[in-house]
Amino acid sequence: MRRVLFGVLLLFSALLFAETPQLVIPDLHNTVIRDGREYDTYYYDYLGNKNYLLQLYDMVALPHGVEPMDFDGLSVGDISLSELISEPLENLQNVNLVKLPIDKTDRASWLKVQKIFAEKSVGFWPVVTYHAVDPLPLDGDVDLQFLKYTTVEQKKALLARFHLEIVEINQRDDNGVKVKVPVGGDPFAVAVKLYESGFVRWAQPSWLMKYETRAITPNDPYFNRQWHLTQIQAPSAWVEETGDASVKIAIVDSGVDTTHPDLNVITGYDFIDGDSDANPNFSQDDHHGMPHGTACAGLAAAKSDNGLGVAGGCWGCSIIPVRLIGDEGIHPTTMRNALEYAVDQGAWVINNSWGPPGKDKYGNCITSPVDSSQAQAVDYARTNGRGGKGTIMVWAAGNDGCNTSYQGSLKNDDIIVVSAIGSSGSMEYYSNYGVEIDVAAGAGNVTTDTQGGTGYNYNGSDGDNLSDLDYTSAFAGTSAAAPVTSGAIATMMAANPDMTFSGVLNCVKASAFKTTKSCNKGGWASQTDPYLASGSKDHSPCYGFGVVDLLSMVVGAKNGTCGACVSSSPIDLCYGVGTGRDDDCNEIVDDDCKDGGKGRAADPCTAENQCLNVAGKDIKCEMADGWDGGYCTATCTKNTDCYNGATGVECYDGRCIAHCDFNTVRSGYACLAGKILPEGTEVIPVCGNKIKEDGELCDGKYTSCAGLDGGFTGGYAYCEDDCKSWDISQCSGGGDQPFCGDGKIEGAEVCDGGSKPCEDIDSAKPEGNASCKFDCSGWDASECNETSVVEPLCGNGIKESGEECDDGNTTPNDGCDQFCKKEATSSTGVCGNRIKESGEECDDGNTTPSDGCDQFCKIEPDTKTLKGGCSSLFLF
């Protein structure tokens, strides 16, 4: 058996395993250059990437209800605070956008004004930009999502550390919350610290963003009606399938004309006004944006073969109207709620023909930030839609003529991104392009309009020459291409309602037609995709995997040739974008994810692809001598690089390793403090190394008092120096429950620390001592034995059973050999070997005077002879 002492190594690495990770002060408000533009602040998105923004110090967002009289006589330099409040630039949903008479880079003056507002307990929130025309005012809230298995105690302790108040909990996922930052706080600094704590998947300040609808009035000659349907082979596909009312398409947009005679509209919701009237609002929106949702609805699912107006991609599909886009900005959580509402209402497909502005005021392409709330809604749709089979979200690529790499909202494998092509089949000049494009579809411009002369046919203007004012030809762009695709996907799903989420995405992409039209943004090249059953396919930056082919989609869905589940992993992924997905196509979502899933650090493996839930870089199936197979690990620099790093996996010496008690990972493997050891290794606990080991209740850490005893209302308990109990002297509220670890036997406790002779425990073996169990529920008698038997050990200097002698050495001719047998050849005694031999009166093995035996092995006068002639005192 090998004995391993951790000592200095464990002390050196102790900080890696602190229960509450050390926080790094974020590098905010220092100018950095990204893509040729200035930024000075950032947050982490749901993929763990930094998203950069620039704070505008000549602006501020103030809450409604702030009275100018409260700031009479107060000023900072030339800034009169009462005048500042009385003249806002813009009145928004819950804040006023206010202009400051200072330079937009003057952070020092901005902070001085903020301090005065903080002293008055009034919020004074930043205004940032990603270089779009409209700025993003903050409102003092931070949206965040805790890691999936963070405990209630950990959540409370983290929020308490930053004095954050929960103001909203996601009703569909209680790990998603909105918190209020204390007055005077920096929402970006808080968001960064929350993420870096290791307990939060993502955190971002809440802002108001003005989204733009992605429609465009084309400069081309008037298109023939419905050429976009012929382009995707819809007439041939309709012979096989036309859809029915059970198939629902949600139009999340500016509202839908719910009484239009050519649309089958069911109940929806208005997330701007907060009521169930999802019609466009003529008083709030101009006539360019107001009819946008109605036009999208007609392209996706106008009633067909009814002698009215136009045909839609899915003849019989129902429309769920969701009003979200208006002239005012919307919060990320409002957008998430709208998308998730559509899922809950039974949407099979959700059409989104809108997005953040993609250009600055000079017409240059800009990088729009990733919105993790949007990604959270996509996760929810994939996991919960259609009773678990998944709802498909379709997004318009945008009309800025920019690379989609600038669009943070489109960097998600779980959505369908659509570029726009014209009647000739070539990509429209305005359409965005890039690797994020999945398919292309026609920007058909003949569709339904709000009834009468209120929409695109406003007073007969907009260049529309249709005589029926309930329809329009003044609609195009990727806003049109997206609902054309949504209608096609819904028709395909109607042909096979059992299609899985991955099967739908595979069918759409695999069936897409590779056009011969040229693309001036790049040629066709093989591109991998997690939802392609083939793994990859030729891809064009203009057309994605090709032009939508509804006939091939319907035939493939009916025959089952492209609608089966597509395995993207040999195991279900339990972290990040893999959460809530049947990655291995075994019809079970998230196998064992409640326990961290399979393929974690220290799990058994024979190949790297069995270790995907380690969630680090350079994943490895570690193979070593003495191991039956291998164990999973990966490289890392901090705990958050490893999946579930806050609760079960640690970054130890640059590798993701399981953190567990001795020999609890699995048979044949052992781990302690994150270090995996070969089977049979004996580990000696070391109190003070900040690692809880076998026999210790704690070690140099602290925990919330409420987590130890629900009767406490606050405070933290610290580990005592002996690692056997908690110091609860700093806890507040007074615990009302028995507390294991305080040295007192209370309530149902049988013991509270210490040990007890085995012979005093009923049914235990009689020899040895039993220790108190960690939960104080009884005595651990695992170390009790039947009898106390000491095996003789030759060479320890003690004459034991079966030995003739034992002088503790192997010196020849000294009277005792290396086998503890008396040497027959020794005729003369050797004084000092602790054996009374021939010629010796005594032999105590030392030369201490007046102890009864002198250095010549003679009995000293005036002393009592010790029985046996040798000293019975041995010092080791």
C-alpha cells in the first residue's frame, strides 16, 4: 500500500478549492479597441464570451417620479441638478433619458453627479451604446441565470454579498432572475462579478433597446404575385400537405390584424400594453411599422384556395399574434417573456422578422451585443415546445448588407437564420450574409395588409398599386423571407407531427437546394453543423445550405428520410447550449443531468468523446498505469472553466478534476481535494489545508448560517481550528434546530463529535473506538474489531510473541540475528545490546549512571536490581 501525504502541495493549492471563489475586480471603464471601435465596459453572455459596450457619460437614465425640488440648490460645476431633471430628452418605459452638459468621455464629472443622487437614494444609471443610432439606457436591474444546480443557500449568499434584491423570477425557470442593484452601484461591475463567482451561467445589465423591423421597400420593378411560393416548389408540395389549424405559427412582431378575412388568427397577447389585444396600435406606431406583423402573417399562413387575396405557405395553419415591437424600447426580459409565451400557447414555429439595428449613423456595420435572455428563450422553446419535441424559431438575417458575424443575436445553432433572394433567385443586395445563414428564401412582396387604408396602403401612398386595400405589394426584405420559411417549416411539420427538434432542423438544411446563382461574398465550401445528419454540407455565405425546398422537405418528412432525431453527441450535454436537449437521440432529455450527467471529470472512459461533460478545453481520457481503463479530465485555468465547477468539479493544477471524498467516485478510482489517486492509496487528512477530508466536518472554510440551521436569519459560520465543528458565534437570529458540529448533543442527535469505546456500543465489535458520524445521527463502528491482535514485527527493538530476541538491528555476532533468533556463535556477551548475556550482570542498553546498571554491564552499588537484569524503560 502506498502512503501519500499532501502537505505543502495541498496548502499551495488550497485557494483553488475555496467554497466561495475569490472575485476578480473587472477591468471596466478603461478604453479598449475592438473591430476599430472604442469600448470601455463589458458583460459575459451565455456562452461565456465578453460583449463590449461604450458608456456615454453625457447621458444618464433616471427613474420616473424624481422631483426637481428635491435637488434645488444642488449643482456640480455648471450642472444644476433640478434643471437637469425637469428637461429629459425622452420619456421611456421606466426611466427618463437625460442629457448631461458634460463631455461624453468625462467620467469624473458623471461620478460626482451620481454621488449626489446616491446620497438622496435616487438611482442614477448609465447609458451605453454599441455604436447604433439609439443609445441603450439602463434601469439599475441585472438579468442573470444561475447554474442549473446551484442551491438556494448558494443563491442567497451570493446575492447578499452584493446587496442585490430580487425583483422578478422567471416563472418558467426559477434559475433566471432579475435583481436590483443598490443605488450608486455599477450594473456592469455587478454583472461581471456575478459571472466570475462561478455560480452564474450569464449576467447582463437590463437596458431598453429599440428593435427595428426588417422590412424594406424594394427599388426593383413590381414583382409578380407569389413568385416566392413557386420558387420554393410550394404548389407541388401542397399536393402532399397544406397544413391544418392544429399547426400554430406565432408571429412575434408589431401585432396582427386579428379580424383580417384572409388570416386564421387565434388568441394572442400585447407585451407592450400588457393586455390580450394583439392588434396593431394605430395611435402608438407609425404606418410603416404598424402593419409589419400582419404582412408577415400573410406570407406564412394566409388562407388559401378560398377566393380571397393571397395564398400563404401553410394554408390551414393558425396564427398566434404576439405584439412586441413598437416605437419604444423593450427590456430583454420582456422579449424573453414574449417568445416563451408563444411556446406556452402551443406554437410549432415562431417567426421573428426583427432585430437590433446593424449600422451606425454613418451607415457602417456595427457589432450588436449578444442578448442572453433571447438565448434563454431559444433554450426554452427547444426543450419545452410541442410537448417536449421542440418549437422552431426562425429569424430574419437583417437588411444592412453586413456580415452576420456582427449580429450577436444570430450566433445560435438552435435557430434558423434566413437571407433574402429576389425573383431571379440571386441574393438581394441588402441582405445580410455569412456563416450564420442557414437557408435562403424569396422576399415575396404580395401579402396581407391591415384592413383599409391604415397600413402599407396608407392613403393610397407607398407606391402600392393593388386595388384591394387589405393587401400590399410594398413589403419585402429578410422580413419577408423569414415568414416564407416559417410557413414552409410548418407545412413540413404538419406532414409528420412527430418530428423532433433536431429532425426538423436537419430536414430544412439537408433538403435545401444548392442554387447555381453566384455569390459575391464567397463561394460554396463545406461547413459543419450539429443538426445535419451528414455532419456537414456545402454552404454559401449568401444562400446558407441552399434555397428552401418545400417539396423535398414534405416528402422527406413523410417518408422519415430526414426527420429523424440527429445525434450531435454520444451523451446528453448537461451544460451551456446543450442543456435540455436529447443530444444522443435516446428519447430521454438530459440523461443523469441532475447528477451532472455522464462524462464528467473522473468518470470512466476509453475515448475522448465519452468525456463531453467535463466542459473544459483539450478534453482527455486520461490513461495511466494502475487504472482499469481511464478517467475524464480537461485543461482549465479556473473553476468556471469546468462544468459544475462550483459544486462538483474543480480546476486542480490546470486540469478539471472531480472534487469528492476518498474513494467515492467509482470502484477502482479514488479522488480527494480534486486529485485522483490510484486504487489502494492511503490518504491522511491534514487539518488546515482548506480541504475537507475523511474524518473532518470542515476545513478552513465558511458557510451561511441559514444553511446549517434554518432558524438562523443571517451571518456566516466559520470552521473551527480542529476541523471538527463550526463556530456559530457570528450567526444572527438564533438557531432553533439541533446543530451538528457545536459540540452539544441536541434534539435527535446521538452524539456531537468525539469518540466512544466500541465495547460500549450495542452490536458493535468490542475492540477499538468508534467516532461520531458527520450528521450526529450515531456512532461509526466501521473501525471496531473482534480482538486486538498485534502481529510481531522483527526489527522494532521489542521482543514479541514468537521471537527469541529483538535488538532492532542486523549486526552479526551481537547475540541476536536478523530473524530475531539468538545467535549460537556468540560466546561473549555484547554490553549495550539490551540482552543479559554470558559474563554480564545486567545490560540496560545505555550508560546512564545511578540507574542500576553501569556502562560495563555491572550492577551499580546502592541501587535495586531490576528484575531480569535489564532496564524495563525503552525510549524511542
